Amino acid sequence: MSDLINVILLGIIEGITEFLPISSTGHLLIAERLGLGARSDLFNVGIQAGAILAVTLIYWKRIWQLFTQWREPANRDYLAKLLVAFAITAVLGFAAVKLGFKLPETVTPIAWALVIGGLWMLGAEALAARQPDRSAVTWQVAILVGVAQMVAGIFPGTSRSAATIFTALLAGTSNRAAATEFAFLVGIPTMYAATGYELLKVLKDGGAAHEDWTALVVGFVVSAIVAFAAVKWLLGYIRSHRYTPFAIYRIAFGIALLALMPAGG
């Protein structure tokens, strides 16, 4: 029963943090270190997919429009930019895997990423606020968002949503709602692909028999439900508010971790 509670808590943490710009991977690693138990890569990616399912449901009308009305120039252009951003992430991510890159298992680099990322968010939003309100997504934005996704994937604490949203803001899509929508839509194929890759790897290595599928399913469902509520709230919040409170939270949380965790921990 205690392990089931831990799984539910991890699902809640994932659902809240996946799309808020505060780093889901960083929070999950910290939660595991603080007693919720280490989980498999498939579990961690799988519950992220639960959060992505929530966003898929929230944006289903927009996704349907892009695919059914792709002959319209605006939709075709937007869809092409989403595909390019995803392709860049996929290629760079595959290269990182082949080079043997592994996520750090210590809290210190995550804490520094939280602090540095928070400061970057404050600066980026201040710069974006000085630009004319632009909702258009340029090719430069698409390319840089693709790169930002990969960077966030290999540096826990960076936050995929923060990296992509604020890269879009700085690169020219200065409207918060438009930058957020593009960042979230790019995340849909990215996380589904990551989950599929991990699943195939587990099946190929014969690890399916050792995977805790009950925990994975429970975490997936909890994450999806919580993420749906979190994203709905966030999309309403950013219409009239900045991301400043999230940046302050990151900085404060990162500093607390650096102060409380033992050196090298």
C-alpha cells in the first residue's frame, strides 16, 4: 500500500510540474531521492506521457484543425514548423543516446539548473515584454524550440516547458499564449516518441517481466488527470499574468536545495 501511495504522489508531482515551467524531471528525481523510491526510465517517461495525453485532450480541436485543414496555407505552415521542431529534437536526442549520455543522479546540478533557469526566465520575460506583441511562429522560433527541447531533456532541472516557451518568446513569438501553445504542441509528439522508444527498449531487452506495470498504469492515469487540471489553470492564468512567480519559485527552491543537500548530493 505504501508503494502505491508513493506512485500516486509521483503521478501528482509529474502532473503538476510537466507543463508548469519548474521542471518535472528535476522534481521527480528529487522526490525519489527524498524517499518515494527510484523508478525505471520507462515509468518516468510513461507518466510524462500521461501528462502529454492531458494536453492532447485539451488541444484536440487545434490538432484536428491542423490535420484536417492542412491545405490552408496558415495551417500547413504551422504544422510544418511543428514537425521540424520535433525532428530536430528527435535527431539531437537520438545522438545524445548513442553518445551514452545519462541523466545525473545527484541533486546539486538540478538545483543549479533551477536557479539559473529562474534567472533566465526573469530576463527573458522582461526582454519579451519590450517587443511588439507577436503571435506568429517563425522558422527561427521552430528551429530554436527544437534545440531547446533537447537541451531540457539532457539537463534535468531546466524544464522542457520553460526552455521551449521562453526560447519562443526570445526568438520572436512575444505573445505568451502563442509561445505556450507552440511549446505544448511540440511536446506532444516528442513525449509520445520518447515513451514508445523506452517501451521498445524494455521489450527488446526482456525487461517487461520485471517492470511494475500496475505502478506504471496508476502513475500514468494520476498524471493525466492532474496535468489536465494544471494546464487548464495555466492557460487561463497566462492570459493576464506573467511567469514571474514560477521563476521566483525556481530560484528559491534551487537555493534551498543547495543549502540543505550535502555537497555532491
